[in-house]
Amino acid sequence: YALFAAAVAVAVVIALLPSARDTVDNASVQSWPAYTLRLMLSSWLRKAADSLVPPANRLLSRAFDLNQLIAIYSCGKLGWPDVLNRGAQSGRVLANYANMSKSMTRRLLRACVVADIFQEVGLSTDDVD
């Protein structure tokens, strides 16, 4: 509980520090002591949060974040947002548009559904066959 209370206290201090975005015209830049303090405190809070989470969960969370990033990048690179802009499409249409194998399309679609990037509408992502 002591670590949690310290983290909350630090978060309150960070929230109370004035920042450059608090100014209306952003003409005044944050002073270097306040910036350095904010940077040190945010780093400490990240380390404190990491120490509270078991290493296996932390690794799994970061791996899932990386998988989401790869899935989003892959869909964008394949041009699927242009196809899906016209509405829901079947896996077969997406496979043909990207000139991909059916199995790779099925795997990427399944990864996107699991990561909540896409939603299954009507047919399953297995309709690529």
C-alpha cells in the first residue's frame, strides 16, 4: 500500500505542476526545473507501475501491443482501409485486393478481430476459402 500511496502522491504533484499547454498562447515555455522534475517523476511512475505487474504479464502485454501495431500497419500497407471505406467486405474481397494467399488473409483478419481493429459482420473471417 505504501508504494501505491506514493504513486498517487506523485501523480497529484505532476498534475499540479504547470505545463506549457496550460497557457493560452503557449508563449511561455515550461521552466527547465519543472520540466526535469516532470520527466523524472514520469519515469519513476513507469518503473513503479512495472514493478507492480508480474514480469510474465508485462511481457505478454507488450507483445500484444506489438502485435496490434503490426496488424494495423499491415492492414494499412495492404490498402484495406480504402476497400473497407466502401463498407463491410468479405475476406475473399480483401485477399483479392491485396493479392494475398487465403491463409495469410485469414490469419491477418483473425488477428485484427482479436485486437478489436475489425469486427466480424455476418460471415466469419473463415469465409476466405
